[in-house]
Amino acid sequence: MDIRRRNNVDVTGPEGAPVLLLAHGFGCDQNMWRLVVPALAKRYRVVLFDYVGSGGSDLAAWSEERYSSLEGYAGDVVDVCEELDLRQAVFVGHSVSAMVGVLAAQAAPERIGALVMVTPSPCYLDDEDYRGGFSTEDIDELLASLEANYLGWSSAMAPVIMGNPERPELGQELTNSFCATDPDIARVFARTTFLTDSRDDLKGVSVPTLVLECEQDAIAPREVGAYVHAAIPGSRLVTLDATGHCPQLSAPEATTGAILGFLESLT
């Protein structure tokens, strides 16, 4: 199988430079990174890709069985790493992809040498003393609405996820990205995203890790960032002066600065 075509792989930046592997979240594609790539690619080799079922990937390669778990998406990451023979790459994962990166690093430790977790959440459900941001009823309602009317759900939820209501163009961009995703594929990815509990996987993280959170985030509140930071020994937590769940779009300079600062600390 042609992995580069299957996952719509794109590579930019100087050859021979340390590698950054950027992974998008639910309902998105690699285009979500476009505002941070130019600065990152000045000094690093940047690898972009789309998960199967997203963006410009080969939709014929998608299967519900594989992509009903985060391991399926981690499999895409490992496949891309092996195809490009990446070694000790820095995995930058947004939202649910932060946890995909944790699984990929465990599956292929020689391929991933550090993690950058952008607005991560290992579990969206509140659970006793853990605050994920959503009750069981919230998640049930969210998924039922998505499955009943995906386009309507996208138009309603994307601006909430993006935040920054004073900049409606950002919410519209996320809406367009959601709406470009096949509803059947989106249904499976949504269930995988919102119903998975990956908290135990954090215990196995042994690589340098940066946790990036926003001051206000309706999807991953700051309690989640604090939890992830506490669960990963030696991790660094940075709170961006930003709102919403997609700081790479709403605050690209701050996001880039935090990532570059972390990368410099690795050398």
C-alpha cells in the first residue's frame, strides 16, 4: 500500500533537520496547521498527514473496524513513520491526537522521541474526582445530535469548539472542515474520540512531553491540562494566553513560540 498517498503525506522544511510530525484532531485535516508550519519549517523538517477518512486521504482505505479505536489512528502514525523512516521524531498532536501520539510512541518507541500535546484530553467524561468537562448525558446528547443531523451539529458545535466568538471566521472554518468529512466516518471518529478513556496510557509516557492548554477551552478545561501534566513525570505545562480548543488557528504565534521553546530545551 502507498502510505504517502493513503495518508496524503506532505513534507516541508530543510532536509536533515530534526523532524516534527503534526497530527490533526477530529473533523479536521492537516490544513489546520497551516498558520504554524511556516515558522516551524524554517528550522525543522515538518511532516503533515491526514488520518484515513480525513482530508485528502484515501477514503477507500477506511474501515469501521480499524478506526473504532485510537489504536487504529496510532497505526496510521506508525505507518507514516515507517514509510519515511522517521527516528526520534517529535509528535505534535492536537486534541484527540495527543493521546494517539501516546499510543504511537508506545507502539514504536524508536520512531517518536518527544510529544507535544495541544489541548489534550485523555477522557472527556467526568468521573468521580476527575473533571473531563462532560457528563454522560452531555456525551449521549452530543453523539445523538451528531448522528441525527451531522451538518446541523457541525454548524452548531464548531463555533463552540473554536471559541473566539468575536472572530466568527474561525468558527466558520472549523464548520467547513467538519462538513467536509463523510458523516458515517465522522460518526465513528466522534464515538472513538468522546467515549475513549486513555488515562491509564499516560502512565507509560517516558519521553519529554509538552502539554499546551488555553486559558479557556470548552472542550478540554484547564483541570484536564493539570491532570495530564501531573500524570506524566517531568512534563512541561504551558497555558497559552488564548481561548478555544484550536490555538494553532486562534493564536498561532503563541502556539509556535511555545513549541519552539520546548524544542530548544531538548537540545
